[in-house]
Amino acid sequence: MRIAVEGCMHGDLDKVYKTLQYMETINNYKIDLLLCCGDFQAVRNEKDIESLNVPRKYREMKSFWKYYSGQEVAPIPTIFIGGNHEASNYLWELYYGGWAAPNIYFLGFAGVVKFGNVRIGGLSGIYKAQHYHSGHYERSPYNDRTIRSVYHVREYDVHKLMQVEEPIDIFLSHDWPCGIADHGNWKELVRYKQHFEKEIQDGTLGSEAAAQLLEKLKPPYWFSAHLHCKFSALVQHGEGGPLTRFLALDKCIPGRKFLQVFEIESGPGPYEIQYDEEWLAITRKFNSIFPLTTRSANFGGVQLDMRDCRQWVQSRLDDRGAKPFEFARTAPCFDPSKSVSIGAFSENHRNPQTVSFLQFLELPYLLDSASESREVPQRPASMNYRGPDADSEEIPIDDVDDESEELAEVDDVDESEELPEVDDAETKNEKS
């Protein structure tokens, strides 16, 4: 199976797909799957832009709306996770995962699916300690605070991923696992990202939650984005233990290293995205404690037995099959020929995919449940400020190149069929 991995999409689907099609043509091969590591920007219309946390001068429609409307169809099956620049109102509709557009699948705030017999897991968002133990209290329309906190990783979602016992082949996170720089050539990294050095030295660059998952899941491949650069590392899990090949990629800009193509062993095709039995069982087990206020999840309140959940889910999948529920539009599509008032859009859509998914698992729909206390008390600004480079959420997106090339240059794309060899991602532990 040949898989392409892309860093930060930032809504440039047309450019990425055209680049991949060009690669297929000149190399005479077929790419079976595209994985995107966040900042996908699934913006359907003008209303969605209001939920996109970017400076106003960068609030653009880009090209996702074409795929949502059906004007274009993704030529390669695509799986993506969320980052910190997303149409959060739309992704919340698909909290458990689902088709964001035909042939484009959102993995959910946390999730695991199968593509053929390759098992792919992912965690959306970025880590922020202030909100990690909170529930998902944010609801659209967002204010200046909740538009920033809605995509912060929550302990509840990480805890569910920590229950996964069967091997994961590929894992996606938007921000890097904390400490990953120690396992690659970090001195080369800080040559062109000098402001990373202090965080690397302090051990604070990256996500503590992702580091916890890396240690637990030990997948052969881990892909990230967020920091707008390419960086490879090799993690040895204990003496003689399994290896994880880590690769971070850039954003879709000419001259930047935002794509990698590699091959992974798999069964014969054709391949399709399917629900994962173990993940559905985990979802069913923990949905009763889904935290929807500022309070953290009560993990002691879980009543269901995992073995029972697994047997129940297996029976349901035997009856229905593992194919995800069909895509459904829940909002009008952008029309470049018309100017639409934001007030013309309705709020709080129940996505039919999510409704069907929850009915399938015999779980209640909770995503539009109101909460008495949605907002986390804010600390004084003086306590929040830690310097311009301390908060990895503030990775600038305003270094966007003004060039509007349709395709990336061939040299911008790594066409190798394998990730960097061990020698390309040597463990570098000294910090002198």
C-alpha cells in the first residue's frame, strides 16, 4: 500500500491533490491513501470562517467547499485530523469521526479506523495544560476565548486512546510528542528554527499528551505537523524494543517539504475506510462519562465491562458491516457568485452521520447538550504571559508565501517509498 502524508493543509486541497496526481503520472504508480496531520480547514461557507481561529486577513474560503458541494471529488481517499486552525463548528458535528466530504474522512477528536488491514489512529488539536483536564464545554458561536480553547486536547480523549491494546500501524497528531526532538538531529533543527532551542533544552517543545500516547502505543509510524518544518526522528522503545519512525512535515507552500510518500505492508486491495471494532467498544464504554462542562471526566463512573462491549460491538458489526455511515451535508455551500449574510445560517446542526453512528452503538446524542458552566475561569493576563515562543499554539501562519503556484515543485516532495533510514534519524541525546 502506498500512502502520502501531508503536513498542514490550510485549505489548499486543490494544490495537494494536483501535486499527488502529477507524482502518480511521472512515477507511474498509484497512491492509495492521503493522510493529513491537521489545520485541514474544512470551511464550507462564510459562517464557518467565523469559527476559524486565524487572523482576519487570513480568513479565506480556500478550496474545501468545492469538495463539500460536490463540484470536485477527492481523487484519493483522505483521512485527516484537526489542528488549531479549523472550522471548529463543523468538526464538532463529527466529534466521533465521519465524512467531512465525499472520500474525505475526519478521524474525530480522537479515533481509530482501518484502511484495508492498516490500522490508523489519531488525536486532533493541540496540547494546552490549562484546558487539558476540562470537559468539552465550548459551543458555537464561539467567543474570543472559546474559539481558542475548543481545539485544545482533552484528557478524556487521550484516556480513550490509552485503552487501545491492539497494535496501531500509523498514528497522527498535530503537535509533536514532547521530547521527540531528542531522538533526531535537533541541532540541525535549531539552525533554521532558532527559537525552538530553549524549549528543546527545557524539554517543553511539544505535547505531553502525545508523548504519553507514543510511549503506550509504540506505533511503527507517527506523523505530525504544526511547527511548519520537516523533522525526522527514530524512537527506540526500550532496549531491543519496537521502533517508531517519526516524521513532521511542513505546510503546503512551494519550496517547503510538506509531502512524503511511503509504502507499508498490507493485504491485497481494493482498500476502503472501515470502523475499528476495538475503538467502537472503547467509545461505547466511555460515552456515559463524556464531559460536557468545565469539569473533568469521572473515570471512576464507567460501568460497562470492556469484554462485554467488545462482544456487543462485534455482534453489531456482523449484522451491519464496518463501512462508515454515508456523507450528508448539513450546511449550505459557499457560492462565489453570491454574497450571503452570516445571519442567514442556522446553528447547531445534528449531523445525520453522527446520529446514525450513535444509534448504531445505542448511545444518546450529547453534542448539543447545554452546560451550566461552560467557560474556564481566566487567569490574570500577567500570569498567562510566558514570552512569545512559550506557547506553541501561536505558530505564525503569516509567513505564507504570496506565490499561487498550482503545483509544488517536484523537488519539494519526497518521493521515497520509505521513511528516512535509521541513519537519517539518529538519536541525539546530548544538549551541549
